Amino acid sequence: MTWHLLASTYFDFEAIERDVQADRAPRHFLRELSRHLDGAIHHPVEPGTSDRPSVFDRFAALLYSDAQLWQLARRVRRELEPGDGVYATGANSGLPLALLCSLFGPRQVNFAIAVTDVQRPRVRLMGWLLVLLRSRWLILVPHDGMVEIAAKSFGRFAAGIMAINGLTDFEFFRPDPAEPAKRARPASQANHDIDLVHLEDDRPLLVSCGAEARDYGLLAAATNDLSVDVKVCFASPNLTSKTRYTMPNPLPDYMHVQYFSFPELRDLYQGADVVVVPLLPNRYAAGLTTVFEAVACGRPVVVARSPGVVQEMINRDLVSWYEMGDLNGLRTVIADVLADPASSQARADRAHRWVQTHYSSAAYRRRVFQALETAFGERPVAPTSRT
């Protein structure tokens, strides 16, 4: 089986690979998966190029996704043969291609599509169009609770439904090899106006990261009367004008929000007394990337209770938690973690071992292979290069 891998955004994989070799970025999962499947990676055209979407692409985007991804779907469809396999990192890239193949061929293409939220109306619409066209596809969802929801909608027609999550590169995100209490100024900080880690005093450092479904307004309110510094890396690969989050206005003096590069983010995690993941209600396991990266760096985590992996970590006493929207609960759990650093670190150490076993990028890849073999009878062969 010849495999094709779809990315939903443009990536300069050569530049990423150089950064990986220089320890400036984590390994990209698609690059690793392509080596194991011996498949080509397809992504939208580089921004700024003259290859623009067609009238059809723009019209189709009114139905679902966006014009650049319909353009990608048309381009990839011409390269497919019956019996090929397609792994799509998002429904917005995978579903357009699956629909075009169902309508215009080639048929008998095996699709594995990661769907963040199967309850979104347009995802359900696209899914039912595939059902009407008698197309079968493997649905990969972020947590077990969504397996049941997907099964109710598409279970009879799907090639399979499997919960898969966790893409953390434990080689890049790792505990600080230096003294844990050390608060060193990163070399990369020279071009920043704001210290990553305060040097003037010994106030605890709280770190957070992400944009989707984040409740930074609650975090600011919860830490207002605590003597702490708060650093937020506000970034997301899926950030749009529709992204839901709260932000205090104005920002309190002790709270700094900005973009940090990967090495700077790792420095932040490693220097944090606690990593806090404040969440708004959501259906798609928001915040897990931050939880896993913080755990990979060996730091204690406070997170809003949510179904799926987070609840499992709570049950195993691997993270500290509060109920979403509970101001006093968040304030109390942060204070408790800071007041007992020995117990908090012991919990973080247990979390590091468990997440590395079950939710590292290597573990994710194994689950993807298991899903592909179960659905399509395809067993990927590991390459001779580093995994």
C-alpha cells in the first residue's frame, strides 16, 4: 500500500529538520510517520506563491474547510491509485479529499482521518455525505468519550474508530539537567524585553501555554493575591479569529503574555514551579499538548478537570486539578502545590514516567500503526533510521 500524508497547514520540513538537529525544535510527527510508512507528505502551497485556489475551491469552501485545503485535495487526488492509503492530520484536509475521491475517483482509497470534534455540524455533514456515497474511513478521535459519540453517528459505516492522543517529543521536551532549583537566564533571552525567569526575587514562577479554550482571565484572578510571576506562551497552530479564550484587560504587572520560541518555551517549562492549564469548556481535549510538554519537562501540573486523558491522570494522582470556572478552586490548588514542593515533584515524576510510556510521540506512532493494521491490514515497517 502506498501512503500519502496530509498536513492541514504549510510546513517547511527541511527547516524543521535543521532545527531538530540543532535542538531548536521538537521532531514533527508527520516527518517521523512518513519515514515509517515510506509515504509522501502533502501540504498546502507556501503562503505568498502565485498558485492560488480555483473558483471551485472557493465555492467548495462555503460548504466546509477552506479554499487552500480544497486545492490541496484536488492536487493529491490526481496522485492517488485504488488501494492507496491516506493519513490526514485533520478533518479539514482529509474530508475534502475523501469526498472528491468518492465523487470522482479513485475509489477504494483507504482513509484514516484525525477528527478533533465529531460533533461540529459541518464535520457531521461531511461525514454523512461520505456515508451516502458509501465511503468508509478510519476515524481517529482525541479521547475515549468521543469514540462513543462517533460510533453513534458513523459507527456502522466507519472502517474503525479509535482514540489516539499524545505527540510530545521526549527528546526535546526534557527535564532540566541542572540543579532543579536553579533559575538560569536562557541564552536566547538576549533579544527579549521580558525576563523568562525573574532574577530579582524568589517568587514562584507559574507557566502556561496555548490559546484554544484557555481561561487566562480566571488564571489572572486566581493569582491576583498570590506572590507569583506568571508567564504565558500565547500560541497555537490552529489560532484563528474564532479561537475562544479569555484574557485579563489590562494584564496585571506580574503576568506576561507573548510568543516564545520552542527553546524558550522549554526553558520556561524547566524553570516553572508549576505549569497551569486553565480551560474553558470544550469537546476536543484542549490543553493536552501543554500538559504533556510540561510533564515531559518534569514539572508539576495544575489542570482543569476534563474527560479523557486528563481524568485518567487525575485518577492516577499524576496532576493537580480544579473544576472548570472555579476561581477559589484554582487559587487553592495552586497554593497547595507551591506549599508542598516535595509532594508536587513526586507527583510530577510519576506523571513523567506514565506519559512517556503511554503518550509520547513514539507511543502515538505505535497506536496509529495499530489502528491502520486493524482497519486496513497494513503493518508499517520500521525504517533503519532513528525513530
